[in-house]
Amino acid sequence: ETGVTQTPRHLVMGMTNKKSLKCEQHLGHNAMYWYKQSAKKPLELMFVYNFKEQTENNSVPSRFSPECPNSSHLFLHLHTLQPEDSALYLCASSQVPTDTQYFGPGTRLTVL
Amino acid sequence: DAKTTQPTSMDCAEGRAANLPCNHSTISGNEYVYWYRQIHSQGPQYIIHGLKNNETNEMASLIITEDRKSSTLILPHATLRDTAVYYCIVFTGGGNKLTFGTGTQLKVEL
């Protein structure tokens, strides 16, 4: 569980706020991912980074802005979100994109 | 990636083996079978994966049929803490997408 950490664990924000989610992996991996899990829905892949370069954007609205300053850190910047964006946001990492992915505990986001 | 079919829910008595089935009849030769579980509102936890041979680790065993069209995850001595949703996923890795379905809700009871 300490391999991939996410902060904060819970976040409540208004639609006009700007906030950021942080993910850090301590596994020496080179690929990192953001997933979204809405209530009673399967996980949806949002973004993939490999060696700090974004390799996939799964048609995510521009109000979600990822940033990967190095292979160990991944951020998701949030602005002008909608209530339907309320969900569990999960970060994962893997050695390379074809390898086993390990997940963090998630950030439970509520947009009011 | 190929699609998987799992029962919606299963019950198991604590201390007994939990056998979770998965059908993946359209699996390709280069696709691995992965198992993850997710305890309520936590991140998915990797359990085990395999290609053709049966696999065992400290958490579970994975039995893959010879034709690779189905597999079974075995938790040898289930505990209450094993109550979770278990996801069977077939994955090549080439498309990056680890596609989670609806999984099996395993409930371990006293």
C-alpha cells in the first residue's frame, strides 16, 4: 500500500475552485496513470504517462489537466469542475506500459 | 483486449477456499489473465496474473484451463478481510488499457 501514495484522500470543492491531486510512486516505475471511478461504474482510464511524456488522453475534458514533472510524481489539476465529476480518482504506476499496474488508495472527490 | 464474464456475486464461509471463475473465450494468444480486487472505496489491489501455466503466490492461486478460455482464482483460506469485488481482466499491455468490468462481489461470512 505504500508503493503508490495519493493526497489528499478526500476533497470537497466548489465548481469555481481550483485544486490539485497528487500521486507519488516509490516503486521506481516509469509509467503512471490516472483513472476515474464513478459510483457503480467501472474504472475509466483518463491519462497515461511514460517517461514523463503523455502517451494517452482518453477524451478527457480540458477542466482536468495532468502534469508529470518526473517519473515518480503525477498531478491532476482541477478547475471549474461539475458535480458529475464527483468520483474516486485513482493513480497507478507500472515499470513500463505493458507491465503490471499498481494502484494508489485514491482521492474521493466531491464537487458541490 | 478480450472481454471477460464473471458471476455478479459469491458467498464463502470464513476458512474455506473461495473459487472465483472467469470466462474469457475470445482471449488471444498474447493476452495475460490478470486478477485484481477492490475493497470498498479503496484502490484496486493486484493479486496475480498468468499466461498459460498455473500460478501461485502468497495471496492466491490462478488456474488457467488448457484452452485458456477460462480461469479460476483460488483464495485457499478466505477471511473476512477478503470481502471485496474481484476483477478478472485479460490484458496485452500493448494498448495500455487495463479494462475493468463489473467483477464478482465476494462476501466472506462467519
